[in-house]
Amino acid sequence: MTILVNLIVTLGMLVILPLGLRLLDLPPALRTFWPLAAVPGAISLWLPRGETAAALAAAYLAMTVVVAFQAARRVGWGPRELAIRTALVSPVIAATALLAERAGVALFGFDLEILALTVPHFHYAGFTAALVAGLVCRAERDSTVARIAALTVPVGTEIVLIGYFVNDYVELLGALVLTAGMWLVGWMLWRDGILFRISSAVLVVTMALAVLWAAGEAFGTPHLGLTWMAATHGLGNALGFALCGLLAWKKELA
């Protein structure tokens, strides 16, 4: 599982985040210098835990802090802006978990496996899903359904985060809210273009798996293990939803 998760996170650092950041009105220097932090961050994933891996992860954290500050520059607090602000802040959460895991520190009492899985979660559910929800809201001219989606995606993501600290039932609630928002996003993304349609179709399956996993953890019902979740939910979201979706948006907004 570790190799697969590392590949998914590497894709997120080197491809998904820079691709997504280019869809926003951000300082050009941020995009230019992104590889200087993303490459060390990705390398840290493949090194043994320790000082060297932690130092490389710290470089990535520093860049994500700069990205997070961009959220303060945005104007307005409607659902669209809430989604985009969530996207900009999420990488710093992922990078903080990465630094702790690479240093071998059980941050907030979480074991290292949970910290390792937090990294992809906030690259994809945090950054990509929230960004796409915001882009959909803009494209749909802030329609009621689009505003609901743009609200429920970041709220669901945050409830999942709170569930990490509280219990599996809260995490299940977050998964349900996030899934509802992502299915709305997928429904509105079903437009002309094969990449948009792949991105939408993948969400139906991957988010259903997320709910089944969260329900299984809460109620003890049968569900996929973490290795299979990484191979299905994780890989599907990385390639099918995030990569195809952002490439479609890049073409749409060109």
C-alpha cells in the first residue's frame, strides 16, 4: 500500500497541484517556484523516515504556507469562494501531516499510517475536490445547485477532519456530506468532452466506496481494507477524477 499511496501523493505534488493552481488567479512566481518545493517533498516520500526526509518535507510545507496565504487575498465569502479558499488551505494540512510522518512524530496522537493517508486525502478531497466545486460554481453562474455543491464539498471535508479527532460516526457524517457534494459536482460536470465525463463517472464509484468504508469503520459492516481502498478509491480519484477533471478545466478555460 505504501508504494501506491506514495505514487498517488507524488502525482498530487508534481502534477495535480500545479495544474490546479494554474486555474486560479495567483502570482506567477508561485507557479514558477512550485517545483523547488514540490520535488523535495516528493523525494521525501521515498526516503526512510528521519532528518533528511523531514527536511525535504519541510521545504514543501513552506511552499504550501505561501499558497494558504493566497486565501486571505481573495474577496467574498460565498460558497464559491469558500470552496476555493478551502482548496488553497488544504495543501498546508497535507504538508503538515507529511512532515510529521516523515519525522516519525505521532502528531496529535495519530499513528503514522493515519498521517500518511491524510496526505493524499487533503491533496485530492481537500484541494482538488474543493477547487473543482468552486470552478463548477463559477461556470454555472452561482446557480442554487452549484452553490450547494460548493458549500457541501468543503464542509464535508472539514467534518471528516473533525472526525479524525472525535469518532468514526462523525467521520461517516463527513463522508456522506462530501459524497453528496461530489455527486452534485459530477452531475454538473456531465457535459461535452470525454475528460469531463470520465471525471464525473469515476466520482460515482469512488465516493460510494468512501461511504462504505466510513460506514464499515463506524458500524463494523464489511468494507474494503486500506490497501484495496488505495487501489480503487485513491487511484480512481487521482487519475479519473483529479487528473482528467483538471485537464478538462484547463482546456475549457484556455
